[in-house]
Amino acid sequence: MHKPALVLAACALGLVACRGDIVVTAELHGPGTVEVRLPVTSQKLALWADTDGKWHGSKHMVVRYEIDVLQEGKTVGHVSCSTNDVSVSVCGTTSNIGGAHSGDCEMKMNCQLPGLAESGEVVLRVTAQPGDGVDAIDKISLNVRKG
């Protein structure tokens, strides 16, 4: 096994450490928009979808996120993310019966926040919209994690 495989194996065994600490959560239990304040940090941040519900068709519950990034009251960027494009997924209980899925998963999406100034309040305005095939939603939150 070479080093990338070792890192993936280690992440699979110690998922909490590989996910990084949660910096802030934009909590959503259905389609909608929520604003959260993000502490300014020089650390790299990752965006993780935190979903729980029922869906059919795709491997993961499909959710689209539109994120407006404001600093000192001014828009400094916009990010579009989807659970269709994830690099890592960590799931609790899941089931797949005849293509009907249910489960709770956290998925690292392949999108990033824009560079932020070293100081000043950062606000994330997060809009979540379920995609095709979503039958029931318990949670479609967005976690911002270190890493």
C-alpha cells in the first residue's frame, strides 16, 4: 500500500480527525436560507453537506447550496456547491431497498470559500435546495470545518 492509500485507510478508521473540527453550522431542516457568522481564521476551511432523509436514484441525497460570502457587510464572493460532487462521505445508518435510499451522511463537497481578509466579520448566507429524487428531508445543513 502506498501513502495515499494509507491516508485514506487512516481516515476511514478515524473519521472525526480527518473531517476537522466544525467551525460553524448553517442549520437547515428543509429548503431555505440561513445566515451564520464565521470567525475569521487563517486556516483552510472545507464545506461539508450534512444530510438526513429519504431519496431515490442517486448514491447520495442531492442538495444544491448557494453561498453568498459577505465581509464587513460587502459581498466578497459566491460559491455554488452540490452533493453530486463530493470527495469524501461519512454515513451513519443507511438503507437501500429497491433504489429507495434513506440515511444520514456528511459529505465533503469539492468547492471552496473565496479568500477572506485577515480581519472583519464574515457572514455566510447559505441557501439549500433539494434536488430531484429527494422524498423526505430531516436535515440539509452545511458544516464549515477546519481542513
